[in-house]
Amino acid sequence: MNRIYLDNAATTPLDPAVLEAMMPYMTNHFGNPSSIYSYGRENRLAIETARKTVARILNAHPGEIFFTSGGTESDNMAISAAINDLGCRHIITSPIEHHAVLHTVEHWDKTDKITSSFVKLLPNGHVDLDDLDAQLASRKERCFVTLMHANNEIGNLLDIYAAGEICKKYNAIFHSDTVQTVGHYKIDLRSKPVHFATGAGHKFHGPKGVGILYVNDNIKVKPVILGGGQERNMRAGTENVYGIVGFAKALELADAMLEKDSAYIQSLKTYMVNALEQHIPAVEFNGDYAGESLYTVLNVSFPKTEKSEMLLFSLDMQGICVSGGSACSSGADVGSHVIRAISTNPNKVPVRFSFSKHNTTAEIDLVVEKLKELI
Ligand SMILES: Cc1ncc(COP(=O)(O)O)c(C=O)c1O
């Protein structure tokens, strides 16, 4: 059976050109980057070249880019650094963040080091920036604000510049989880009032298990993982050389094709909206899907019926890969905390479709055809 993969917000297939760039570092270039002889020096050079590439594309200094194991680690690092090194004592976040942020904030909230609060959401799922301003104005202690650039489930995009300016006004530290936007949008970190940003290679056809944390030059944070002092003392341990090389290559390719790919993927999203409206009665779209929204994500609510309650399972049986929310390690469907936070109607079945350059309108036609049968 030919499968249809529409879960590209969970992960994307590796680009063959990225694999090709990585291969030498899995084979001949096996040296430890910290070794002083040629095998080591070649790999040190590969890492530093990758860092420069990433910094150039994101308009940051190479010294502001740290390689990590992915989005989750980077989010954790930013939050711990804000508390342990930057004196933040109150965290403001939103109820629709990725669990990499939400569960980390919950963890710290249980300690006596910090308190936390949620910013209000507008009915379309956007962050209420007036409420952010009001909350920051009311706090005496130093605050840490962590708000994602794009929501991985409903696609809503935050005005990161406006949020950052509000944080600046109150001398708050600002982290934005940019995992769904790095490699998909032009990101100019130097012009954005953000202290921490994060990325994960597997969201833009790079390898899994490698990511970045951007730490603005103006703040000083201490190492999280202690040992041999790699990553300029911030994250000890022999580097994931082929992952780092793959991350930079994938970002380079994504950046070069950004205009063409984003226009094509946006056209797929629009095509699916029209097809669903035409063929499925009572279909609804979650979040600001036609406004400030990721072109890669479309979150749809279908009417709840006996058949549609099994929708994800039934689609999987037809070889159609989609999700109800973010990918979760247990595989258990516990519903989506994002949909729960924005929805007023529990009698709906939410499904996230997320697209890549590999999808086609023919695939969407097939999926809509199946949905017609299943609902
Ligand atoms: C918005 C967001 N943040 C963080 C993560 C975690 O990234 P990783 O799986 O690379 O740790 C993801 C991936 O699902 C994500 O979509």
C-alpha cells in the first residue's frame, strides 16, 4: 500500500543531499573533534563551519549558536538558565506551548525557586499581548517569558517582535520556541528582541537528535552538562558531528528553496481547506488558519460520530498518516491540550494535517475522499 504522509510537523523525511553531506562523517571522518591530530582537526573544522552556516542563515553570531540534541533539550536549557543564571523568579508562558516547555515550567513551578502563570489567549488561539503587558507590569520580581513562535498543533504564529518589545520594556528575559519556524521562515535573530531561540533538524528534512539553542550575546549563562567542556563549555560530551553537519546542510537547502517551497506548501494547505469545505459538512478549522498561521499546518475539527471517533485509527488503516496533536512517546491518545485550551466544543474530533514539499494535490484528493467515507 502506498502511504500518504501528512504529519510533517512531527518530523520530516531526511533529504538525500543531507544524508550525502553526513555520510563522510559516519565513515572516513571518524575522529574525535577534540583530538589535536588531523582526524580531530578536520571534524572540529566541520563543526565550526556548520555553526557559521547556521549563524549566517539566522543572522546571529556563531558564538550565539550551541548545538544540542534537539528542540526539547534546547527548551530545557533556556528555562533552566533563566532560573539558575539570570535570576528569573516568575515565568509567564501559555497553556498551548509544546510539552518541552510546558512540562519543564510545571517541574520548576513545583520547586520553591519560581512561580508561574499563563498568559490569556484570544478566541482564535493567539496570545493576548495586552495581558502579557499587564502581567509583566504587575510583577516586582524578574520575569522569564516563554512563548512559542509557531504552535505545532494549530499553526498560530506569534508576533515575536511585539512580544519581545513588551518583555524589553519590563527587563524580562524572552525565550521563543522556534522549532516549527526555523528552516521554514526567514529568521533574523539580530533584529528580534529575543534572548533564547530553539531549533530541531528533523523538522526541515535534517536528521533527528540534533538541534540548536540560540543564546543572545548580551546574556551570560552557565554550563548545563559538565565534563570535557565541549560547545564552548556549555554542553560537554563528544559532539554529534554528522548530526551537526546534517543540521547545517538541511538548513542551507531549506533556506535556498524557502520562497518556492513555502508558496507550494501554502497552496496545498489552501487546496485542502477548499476541498474539505466542499465535501465534508460541518467541518471546522482550528486556530487562525487563514491568517497568521504556519503554511505547513492545518488543524481540522470533524463532527463527532461513532465512526469519526476512530478517525486516526481508520486513516492509519488506509495508509494515511496524520495526528491528533503533537507526537507523544507513549503513543496513547490523551487528546490535545492545545485544542482543550482553545475549544468551546468537546463534540469534535480534531486532526492535524501537516504538509511538506513532497506532498501533492492528488494525495489531498485521496485523503478527502477517504474522509468522506469515514465521517
Ligand atoms: C514546537 C516544538 N517544540 C519542541 C519540540 C521538540 O523537539 P525535539 O523532538 O527535537 O526534541 C517540537 C517537536 O515536536 C515542537 O514541535
